[in-house]
Amino acid sequence: MADTTQKQKPKRGGDGEETGTGESGQKLAKKGAELKEEMDALVDEIDEVLEENAEEFVKNYVQRGGE
Amino acid sequence: MSIPKVMGTEIEYGITVRNDRDFDPIASCVLLVNAYREEHAGRILWDYDQENPLADARGFQVDGEKYTPNQQENIARNKTLVNGARFYVDHAHPEYSCPEVTNVRDLVIHEKAGERVIEMARHEASALLPPGAQLLIYKNNSDRKGNSYGSHENYLVDRRTSFKQIVEHMMSFLVTRQVYCGAGKVGSENRAQPCEYQITQRADFFETEVALDTMVKRPIINTRDEPHADREKYRRLHVIVGDSNMSEYTIYLRNGATALVLSMIEDGAIKKDLSLRDPVRAIKEISHDPSCRREIAMESGKKLTAVQIQREFLELALQYASSHTLDDVTKDVLAKWQHVLEQLERDPMGLTREIDWVAKKALIESFMERKGLDWESPQVQMLDLQYHDSRADKGLYAMLERQGRMERIVTDAEIITAVTEPPHDTRAYFRGECLKRYPAQVFGVNWDSISFGIGDEPIKRVLMGEPLKGSKAHVEDLLAASPTAADLVKNLRA
């Protein structure tokens, strides 16, 4: 597996709050839209790999107790 | 005086086969372990002779039957690898014990190398199954039906530090570190209070404070006293309370902070009483509260959150750092520990790039929101499991990492190298090199010894009771002067 360069993703979560309207409000809205797009892309990719018969798989996944 | 924190992890994996009615976990484990081929993979035994898992650190020996497989079973179930690791069948789970390392950065490299070994073995083994059947492996700790399997950490501790002291100071540390170590779980198990999502995989399974057993009535602090090293000098603290982690950052902090606190205990630097009123209750209360705001009753009468308790340990560590020389890796661990606690105090969900339980929760919540699902949905339960899938193209952690959504600590190149290269600064080097150079003459292996069968001579066991002896610096000349195992034994005697 080749070494991949890291895509820089914006950190999520509150490190500081922007409030208000005008320019800062627009920035916030744009950031919100970007995040939503990101989320959608993530969900799409999960959809592609998620086990199809989830219910049956989860039901049949039984382990013996270990340490 | 604190001694170097030589450490390692032993991880049991979940195993299942899809589309095979006759699936037997033990047979599948044996298939898996044997599917991983190394040049020397011949007929080498795991040397159980000196093992003593019934010795209790509180100073007694428990009656019981030690499990020792016969030779055939032994060889089928145990592989010692050229990187110094042990890859074997433990009851009904495949288990990978990484080689001994001196620092937590190497620990991350070798634990991750173990994941690669497991996945390579899985891929090979799966091809040997009946058509349509598929072998699958999960690096997690439960099947959601009340069965749990463990991720154990091992730390070398100075024997002069009393076990009583270790218990006293480690209890609240181990109960509360889950806020940055937990791997996350949908729902609850083992008759615990119902919940939608909790911080750990394992908290529900811990029922006692201090005990010897590892499989039933699990204790927060395990008293197994089997140092696999010079008993007069060393103790091996066997920590069973953690989760199996996927995130490199989480693994790094988990072992890094724990090792640092142990050094502080050895140096008498934990000067505060941070005991909890009821650790067994607390471990579940904290786990069931992803907001990390729940206050826990202290023995002193105060009430603190898990993050606040960890803060106390961090403050003591910062003081310790000002009066002791820490190596660069430990300084980095300290900085990250501080960063994570600060963020947990503001909003745990700000740590999606660093901490497993947060990354998993964010991933599941995004999916739930888009698809209109709730915490009971089978797909949500499947996401919980698939986060830990060993396949690079199906594992959800693997997906997050590939997309650059997770902080890395080490590189892929380092991990790949560690699949066949032992650490250079512990006895794992000697073990790995002997397996590379003299595969046909190695008779048996254990952590603290290696035995050679040379011609018709009696088996010669070489003792390795010092974890730091057997490093490259220590033995490279010896190995260079020993083209055969017979030469090695002769040179060791000289």
C-alpha cells in the first residue's frame, strides 16, 4: 500500500463560536454547506461498503468468550 | 526509581465465517494462523514449561490446571514470527502479541503491523474455504450477545514498587482513561443499564476491582504475576480493562499515558488520593455518558467527572516532567494528553480525528441522520462492527484513514517494515534474528527463552530474562560470528 499524502480536513467541533449576520454569517453558512457536502460524501462511501444483510450478519456474529 | 517502560499488547480478534454452516471457531483459528507463511514456519513449539499464569501478585499461588497443549496441537496453534511477535490461537480467538518495545511510538507501529499480519492471514485462509464461504476478522471486543474478548497491555515495572501501590493509584486512572481510549459501542450488554451508545466496548463486562481471572467476573486490575523476565527485578503489569483500538492516536495515548503514570508511581510522584468510592460502578457510569459530564463519587467525598480526574493525573505528570528528564516520545504523549483533555472539556465531538469512540459516533450519527435510522437499527449495529473489520476495502476505520480523516502517528512504510523486522532495542531482536537465521534448529520459544535442537544433542535453552538484553547493539557481533546455531551456542558459552 503506497504512502498517501494526508488530505487536510477541517476540524469539526466547537473551538470558537461565530455568531451574527453579515460577512461572518455568510462565512458560517458557507462552512455549514461545506460540512454538509462532506457528510454526504462520507455517507455515500459508507453505503458502498456497508454489509448488505446487516440484520442477519449482526444476528449471526457470535463469539466464544475470550480473555 | 522508574525503569524503562518496556511494553507490548496482546490482542484477541473476533472471527467468523460467512456462508459455511459447519463453521467452527477453533478450526478456523488454526486455519488462519497456519495460513500465514513465513520461511521458517516449521515445527517450532511455544515453550509453556516456564509459564505460570496462576501466580497472583498479591503473593500466593492459585490451585488449578495450567493449560498445556500436546506437541502436535502446540505446533498447530502457535507461530513465532521473524519480527519477534507471537501469532496464535487463544481458546477460540486468533491472538497477536506484538514484540517487546521500549516506547509507545514503536508500540503503535507493531500493533498496526499485527493488523497487517492478521489481514494477510485472513486473505490466504479465506481462499482455502469452500466456494462462497468467507473468513472475516474484527478487531473489537464483543459480539453484542454478552461474549467479550480482550485487548491486553503489558508494562514492565520495577519489582520494588509494591503491588498495593500500583492498585491504589492505577484504579481511578484505568477507570477514567476511557474518555480518550474507548472504542465506542452501540447499546449495552451483560445485564448493564440499557443505553444508545457508550464510550467503551468493555466496561459492561467488569465486575470486580482486583482479581486473577481474565474470563469471568473480570477485574479492573488483574493480578496475574508472570513477568516473563527476571522475577527478582521485574513485574509485568497485565492490563485487561482496555478496548481494542483502531486509531493510531488513541493507541498512542492509551499506552503512552498509562506508561507515564506507572513511571510516576515507581518514583512516588502520585501525591494525591484520587481513589473512587466504587470503581466497578464508576467504570460503567462513565462509559454510558458520551457527554463526559457525569460526576463520579470519590472516596474523599468530592464529586469529579472522569475528565477532571484525568486532569489531576495530568497536573501531577506536568509537575513530574519539570523535575525529571522525559524522552521526546513521552513529552509528545504529555502534550497530546493535555490537548485531548482540554478538548474533552469543551466538546468531546471535537476529537473525531483522534479518538475512536468519537470518530465512530460521528460516522454513525451522520449515517443515521441521512437515512432516518435510530440506534436500534441493524445497520447501525453493523456500522459498529464494521468499524473494526480488518479488510482495507471494507473496514470503516480503514476508510476514514484512507480519506485523511484520522490523525496519524506513524507511517505506512514503518508499519510494513515491522511486519518482518523486530524492534532493535529489546530481546525481540534476538528472537526474530534467531528465527531468520537458524529456522531449522529452533526447537521452542517463549518470551524469555529460546531453545535449540542441534543434531542429536540435548535441547539447549538460552535464557533471556532481561528484556533490554538481546538488542541489536548487544548481539549483532555475536550473530555475525555465528553462521550456524551450533556456533551461536558455542559462542554464548565462551
